[in-house]
Amino acid sequence: MKKFILNEAFGIFALSLLLVPQIAHTVYVFKINSQYVSPWWSWSYALGIDLAVLIFTVKGWKKVAYAYFFGTLAHNLVYQFYPESVWSAILICIMLSGTIFSFSHLFYSSDKFETPINTDVNSEASLEAMRIDALLKEGISIEVKPFLCPECNEAFNSSKQLNGHISAHKKQENWYPDTYGNYEKDNQRRVSLSQVKISKGT
């Protein structure tokens, strides 16, 4: 039950339920301050504003999410106490323009924010690949050691070497198997990765 409650999908579902009455409040505030007769305009405004809360919360943009928290709080207060005041009209203008800007910033500028991160990761991987290639060209062999000791993280190139190393831990009474999880499975996964053949074009 705990895993279900802490699941991200459950959180999004719960937030979506809470947005339903919020959308109704926002629709009313826009409708009563708008010259448009068709309810389509009110619903477009409400859905855009309140779905922004969901989108920016899921995206993890905390500062923007806080701004929309105060925006939705203002809609609720206006809905309850000042539905036809000049403040509600000003609120609509601010929230409409702010949401358009926020969405544009999110989708239009997303590459600008994400690309440097990906570029740095790729650059580090490329530099490491170049270093390994230079060593191999010089005839320097690189030994693959996929077998990792869960106690001290020392690496070995065979299970036999690792078992001998573990025996030393056991003699020193420095071996706690209940705390290591399935380390043998992790080692086999690393062995499989080390045996993958990579072609020169990839």
C-alpha cells in the first residue's frame, strides 16, 4: 500500500482530482469578468491555468510551481469574496500572460537548458573513450575487472580471485553477507556488460 501511495502516477492522479474544483473556480472568475458569451473561452483559460500547475509540479520547477500556487490561491479568494472586482480582472490578465510565457519558456527553451547537461556527459564519455583508445594504440593493455567485492569495492578479473579475496575477509571476521544484497547477480551483470562487442561506428 505504501509503494502505491508513493507512486508518482498516484500522486499525479490525486493532484488531477484536486484540480477539478479548482478549474470550476477559475472558469467562474473568468466568465464573470469576460465579455465573451461562449463558455469555451472560460474553459480554455481555466484548463490552461490549472493544467500548468500539474505540468510544472511534475517537471519539478519549484519556483514556478510556487508562483502558480499563489495564482490559484488568488483565484479562490477572488471567487469567494471579490468575483466582479477590478482585482479579479487584473488577476486574469497577469495569470494569462504569465502562463503563456511559462509554457513558451518550458517548451521553446527546454533544449537550451538540457543540451549543456547532455553535452557535458557526452564530452566526458568521449574523453574517456579517447584516453582508452590512446592506451590501446600504445600497446598498453587494459584489464577488465567486473567482479567487485561488496565489502571493500576492490575489483577482480575472475570469480576465483574474488572468492580468494572474500576468504581473507572471512578469516579477519570482516564479512557481513546479510548486508550485501545479491552482489553475485550484480557481478554477473558487469561480466555481461564487459563481454558486449562494440563496433567502430557506434
